Amino acid sequence: MFDDLPPDLDRLRTLRVWHALWVQRIDAKIAALQRRQAEEENGRRRRPGPRSGSSSSASAPTAPPSRSMPATATWRANGAGR
């Protein structure tokens, strides 16, 4: 028997509850990490592979993305609001 445990029943029961709570926290963390790892693996499997085909997007020039101007900026640019 271990001599480092409390000698009375009340403290032993308190220690038992504390221990059970810690085991529960550890189990919850393990389950969360297992779910996250499974989701990451599932994401890797579902990720589409590289495109295959005769045309390459690198060879075709593309225009830079257009930026839309807020309505208030267009309104002021046209001289309105003066």
C-alpha cells in the first residue's frame, strides 16, 4: 500500500473526485485532438488533385482582379454632392 496518500477517508474521497475530474479533462482533450486529426486527414483525402489538361493557367495572361468602387466614391467622383 502507498504511504503517501492521506490517512483519512474524507481526504481520500476528495482526492478521488479530483482525480476523476482530471481524468475526464484528459479524456475530453484526447477526444478533441482525435476529432481534429481525423478532420485534417479527411480534408487531405477530399482535396482535389492537380488539374490535368492541355492548357496551363500559367501560359494564359489574365487581367488583374477589378476593384469595385464604393457608391459614395463614385458619387463624389462625378461631381455630385457639392
